[in-house]
Amino acid sequence: MSMPDPTPGPDENADGHGAGDAPGGPAAHHGEQGAQDSGDSPREEAAPEGLTVDDILSTPQSTDAEAGDAAPATAGEDSPAAALAEERLEELRRLQAEFVNFKHRTAREKEQLRTFVTGDLLQTLLPVFDDIDAARQAGDLTDGPFAAIANKLEETLVRQGLTRIGAVGERFDPNVHEAVLQQPTNEVEPDQVSMVLRSGFRIGERVVRPAQVAVAVAE
């Protein structure tokens, strides 16, 4: 009976495994390569597509990012420098309004002063106007140098705001008319001026002298 030869063959190693089963053999290398291939494939499929610059710029900001952008502006508005600038601006606006009111008030006072000065001057000339009216009614100022002087005097005062009060046919107004008598007539309507006895004058809204008139009544 013959004994088996313990010497390993060319296709066997010392552990009795074949060449294909060796840990560092071709079969093991092939298995590791397959595992790597099988592991890389899912990662390539799950990879996101490439982003462009337009995609990044068009992406809306998150709430936290918007709050971060607004924070510096809010801090700047609440800063002491901004509060001081707002206070100075408000003072300038108030001063401008006060200056405009002062200018308007000064203009009104200037006009009132001019009116009173002209009215006082006119009061000293009232007897002269009465004489001029009487001479015209008598027919003495129809022509000549005195008539020209009287006309120039009246034109000068008219340019200063002089207005004559009293004309036949006006509605009687106790604020500008002084009723001297009542005259029954049918030439004008009742409660109208039927005759002017003495002309009145005013400067602007100031009545220097009311007109003396006769008031018409029904016959």
C-alpha cells in the first residue's frame, strides 16, 4: 500500500487552497475592483448638475440673510449721528416756516401803514375835494389850468388807492353811506341813493369819510 505524497502541487499552496483562492490572488483583486465599481456608480448618479452664475444670482435669499442685510441700515438709522441730523433738519424747517410767516406779516403791516398814511393825508385834503366838486357842479372847472390841476390831483390819489364813495342808484349801505334825508321819487328803486349831497372816500378797505346821501322811498 503506497502513501500519498505530501508535497503540494503547482496549483496548490501550503494551506491547500488553489491559486484562485489566495487572498492576494487574481480572484480577490477582481472582487475588490468590482466592489469599487459598484460603489462609485451610485455616487456618480446622485451628483447634482453644475450651477451657473445666473443660477446663483437668481436664487432668493433666505430670511436670515435678508435680516442680516437690513440690520446695518437699521443700526445706521438709530445711530446718534442720524438722530442729530434729523433734529437739525427739523430746526431748519421750523426756522424756514417762521421766516415765511414773518415776511407775510411784514408785508401786511407795510400795506396797512401805507393805507393809514394815505388816509391821513386825504383827510387834510377833503376840504379841497369838496371845493373841486362844488366848482364842477357850478361849471367853473370845465376847462383851464385849474381844471387840469384838479384832475391831476385826483389821478395821483387814485393811483394810491383812493376810491370815491356815493353814486345815484347805489344800494344804501350804512357802512359807507350817511343818510341825511329821505326823498320820495320813482327815478330809482326804494332804499337806493337818489342824490349825493357830499362825496365819501376810502383807501383800500378803510372808509375815510362816508358819503352823505338822500335815500329814495316809494311815492
